[in-house]
Amino acid sequence: MMAEMEAAIQRLWARLPQVGAFSFTASNGEGSATDWNGRGEGRVQVTDHQGGWLFNEQGRYITPHGRELAMHNRFWWQRSERGIRLSHLRYEAPVELFELLPQGDGRWLTAEPHLCGADHYSAELTEIDGGFLLSWQITGPRKNERLSYRYLI
């Protein structure tokens, strides 16, 4: 079982630097007080960052009303003993989001949700041909959002 998990970690780790593009949809559910609906797409530049992979994402976000906004994110992927850890680089300071653990069926699940105030962030990663899907769930007193990312090689 350990060899199978290590093989899954190695497989995903080898795919991460091959990513070159992303797209996503954002939607909010019942009880959400945000207007976080829309879609985005763009390019990913992957570089080595302190032994991990830094995703520098740049693209455009289109609101439900058709307004186009420039967007960018910086995500830092790191290997861990049990899986792969994801952090958001905000103002150059990493904010660890969560650790994703392989489940043995091509899916990866959050070990523990990230807490930001009263909000919980969790995710599921699914390996697909040509990349992977990363589905985020953000819940809290004013939030019930889902982000469905598609990363393409």
C-alpha cells in the first residue's frame, strides 16, 4: 500500500511542471452572501521554487454579467511525506492551504480543511488524461462556494 501511495505521489509530482494552462468555473450555493460566479482561463508558468513547483497563473475572469477582469494567482506545490501540500503565495508570504492525500483510485482528498477565520477550505484533485481537476469547496457563515479548476498539460 505504501509503495502504491508513493507511486501516486511521484506520478502527480512529475506531471505538475508540465502544466501550461488552466480554466475554472466558480459558483456559489445556498446561503452564500458573495457573488462569486463566473469563469476564468489563462496560462500557467511553472518554475522551481525552494524544491517545489510554483504555478504563476495569469489570465482573465469573466463575471456572470460578461465583464472581463485580469486575474493572477501564485500557488506553491510541495511534496510531503503523505502527499502533496498546496500553498497560496500572497505578497510573497506562503499561506498553507491544505495537504492532498492520494486515495488509490486517482483521487486526492484534503487531509484537513484550511481554516481562514470562520471559513473552511477543502479540495479534491482528480487525475485525468492531459492534466488534472482541482475542485475547491469553501464554506462558512457567509460562504458556500465551489471552484472547479482544470489544469492542462
